[in-house]
Amino acid sequence: MQGIGQLKIDPQTRIIAVKSFKAGEAVRLENSPEPFPKTTADVCMVKLVVGPGNPGPADAPSTSPGIGIEVWLPARAQWNHIIRAYGSGGWAGGYYADATRIGQNGGGNPLFLGAVQKGYAVSGSDHGHGGTVSGRNASFAMNPDGSINTVLWRDFAERSLLEQALKTKAVVKAYYGQAQTKAYFDGFSTGGRQGYKLAQKYPEQYDGILAGAPAFNWTRFITAELYPQVVMQRDLGHTILNAKLHAASARALQSCGGAQASWGFLLDPLACAYNPARDAAALCRGERGEANVRGRSTEATCLGAKEAQALKKIWSGMTRGGNATTPQPNTSRSGTLASTQGQLWWGPTRGTDLTGLAGEQAPFPIASQMAALSLKNPGIAQKGMFKNATGNAEDGWKKLSYADLVQVYEKGLAMQAQYSDINTDSPDLSALRDRGAKVLSYHGLSDQLIMPQGSLNYFDRLVQKMGGVDKVQAFNRLFFIPGLGHSGSFNLTASVDLNGAVTPFAEAPLPQPSTGRDEMFNALRDWVEKGIAPERIELTAASGKLSLPICSHPKKPVLTTGAAPGVASSYICR
């Protein structure tokens, strides 16, 4: 650590804290909240702030000292000569610019500690604004006069990514006396979008990028996240009970899954077009004049005819007129919008937990906040989730019409310059390709917040721009993971039966970075360092009871005739 505190990187960068932790010691700073994790290896932490930030009133969310960054360093003898920089989630934020607390949650960061204890030099950032650990408040993005804060938008959308890369490398070189051999970026959700921003704009910074559930197409899909709530407000005047949503999802699994329904997820939910409005067993008695129907839902979980139609709209995705689209042959499996029917974005896949966007609770907070920013009206946002001198959040989203939501969508596209190109949707990765860097992307097919069709759409656009599938797969590969939800864990829809009752479920085979298996990142390293392009990655449930392969898109796992469906070796990628 000697000399790190006096390290001069550039005039805009200040080192605000340097702290070492010995193996077995609690990882904490002066104001860190309990519990304090213990490190199993010697670690040095360096905290930096990169200006100029955004000066302003002391109590204004738009005031920022700059970009907060933490770099975590294993002991010299334990360093594997590799940088693993992490992205953030939601709106980012945290305590990275606070010298008395540790970045992500104020206490120790288990993700960072786990990686640094494996020998990686690790970094993370608040991406330009701090003071919150929720990651769900966009108040920083609006100036006190109600205008868009383009300074912090730029820091959040792109500049912080470059600064994190440069400062991490500078600290690493100063501490170890040599540069890294390889540098990787690892991000999920907002972090996945950050990975693609790096690939598009700063391709020279990393040798490999792991982008999970990437939140590119930002204003498009986030506007569509609000669509389920608008459907229910406009068509029903109320939300659909969570028990009904769970039961409807269970019926979709039963309808499309066959024997897989017992797993609680579908291998290919994009091919499922279950329509509850045409399922008499899903409807309440009297809605279509039927007598008792075998397997009918209970009164607590049955759907009214209007509720069933609303669910069809939600699954169909956002449209200009608030209508339900009818997928054309193969359209549901592709990244092509049904534009002739006014479709603007996709909805959740069948079987996915609908309570994330359509539940009894208020909308997903980022969705109403993004609408507030695009309409420049803080009152649109969910109450308690937006603060500004011109006004605060007042649940104005409840009054949005279908036409209003289309206006939010179009304004989001028109305001990309003010939002510093937050959509991160350029399909030109030629600079990254020419440098020889690699991108490994993955997306859960049960993602309840970011529709996986957006990743499919981006891959299709890459293929069109970059010369075909084979040429794209030379540097960018995409894997879809059945059963994976947005939290990085199993999609909980599977834990309910047709009556909406919570029951035990079989665990899905998911990536397990926390257990040390780290399948996706290790596949990326093998590709970058050994030239082994990932074709097939086998994932096993933590219980060991179920294993499945995931295949490099556009290939899919196909069960061989007569084989056991719950064993990875029973599948071929085709």
C-alpha cells in the first residue's frame, strides 16, 4: 500500500481512502453498517473520486462530487495478473464516493470480496452519483429547474465506464509495479448495458466483456415495463391479484411445457402463445356460458373475461393502440416486432413471474421514473421515488393513457442526445472485432423485468450489420438460459400451482458464480485466453437434481429420442 495514497493520476482524480484488511479481518470502514463480512485473504481497497461532477445546491440530488470508484487488490503474491471490473444495477449509485463507507451497500461487498479472494484485481463504481443503495431513484438525472441533467446522464451512461477502466488500470500498475495481462468487464442488467457501451464506444479498454441480461434498448424496454400497469388501469380500473397472475402463468407452463411443466419453466418460452381468453378452465364461471369445466381455477384465481384479455395484451407487449398482437409464423421466436400491428416492444415470456411488472404493487420504479424524465414531470413517478425542486413524485403514472405512453416512448427516442445515448443499441462492433476482444452475452428466458427478446433483436441487428452469423460469432456470442429470472436466480413463477398456492419446486440449472463455479465468466476467459469459443455450456442446479446445456444462439438444446429430459447429456445443440 505504500505510496498509493499519494498516487497522482490526473488533476480530476482524488484518492479519498486507502485501507488494508488482513486475512480473517472484518471488512469495514468507519460508518459501515453491520454485518461485516470477513476476508479470507489479504486485501487492499482504494477509493477514488473523478471530477468534475456536477456542482449545485447541497441538498439537490443532481449535485455530485464526481464518479466514485473502488479498486480492490489482492496481495501481490496472490494476484493472478487479471482485472475483473464489475458493472452496476438499476440506476447505479451507492457509497463509492464516501470515504467512510464501502461502495455497493455501505458494508462489505460479497461479490467483490469473492472475486478478489480468487486473485482478481476488482473494481466497481457509482457511475457518477451516490447516496442511495436502492439503485432505483432517478432524481439525480433532473436539474433543480426541471431540465435534464446532461452532465450526470453522460457520467452515468458512458463516461464513468471509461474512467473506471482507466483508473483501475492506473491503480493496479502503481500497486503491483506492472500492468495486467488481461482485463475483463463483468456486468448484469444495467451492467450488461454498460458492457455493450464499452464494446461500442470504448472497445480498447477490455479484452473480454461478460454482459448478462443487458439493459440496452433502455428507453424502449423501460417504457414497455410500464405498459402492463397502463393496461390494467385503462382496461380494468384495477390491478389483477397476484394469485391470479401466478395461476395464469402456471397454466401457460402446463399448456406449453408438457413434461417440462413440472420443472416450473419452459425450455423455449418464446414459442409459447398460450391465450387465457381461450382457456375455459382459466375463466370464472359464467364468463363464457360454460358449465363446470374440469380443472377450472378456483374463484380466487380464475380470470374475468376482461382480465384474460388484459393478460393477453401484457404478454403480447406494448402497442400503439393498446391492442393485443397476433404473432405471425416464427415471429414470436425472432427479434422482429409485429410493426404492422403497432407493436413497439415485447412483453414477458409465458411462464415468467408476472408480478414483477403487473403485480398488485406499484409499477417497477425505474419505469415510472423514466416516464417522468421523458415528460419532464416528476409527478408522473411512483410516490416517494422522485424528488425535484419543481415537484415530487405523485403517482401520475396511474392517469397515463395508451397515447400518453406512446408519447413517452417517442420522447425517449428523441431525447437520446440528452440521455447520452443510453439506449446503447449501435450494432457496429467493428472496432472491438478488429482489436480481437470478445463479448459473451447471456439472458434468462424467464427474465421478469428485461424482456429477452431485446437481446434477440440486438443479435439479429448485429448479424445484419456485421456480415452474418458466423462472422458475428467470431467475437460476440449469445446464450439464452431457461428458467433464469432477472435477479440472477430461479424464476419464482414455478413455485405456484394452478390455484396460485406456493409449493416447493425443482431448482433450475443456473450459473453459479457465488459457489466458485462461475461458468459464464470462465467460458469467456477460455475464449479470450485459449481461443476456445463457447459452443455449449452445461449448467447444473445447486441440488444436482437437474442439469441442462445452453447453446450458442441461434442453436438450441434439443432432446434426443428416448433420453432422460433432466440430464444435460441427453441434449444436442442444433
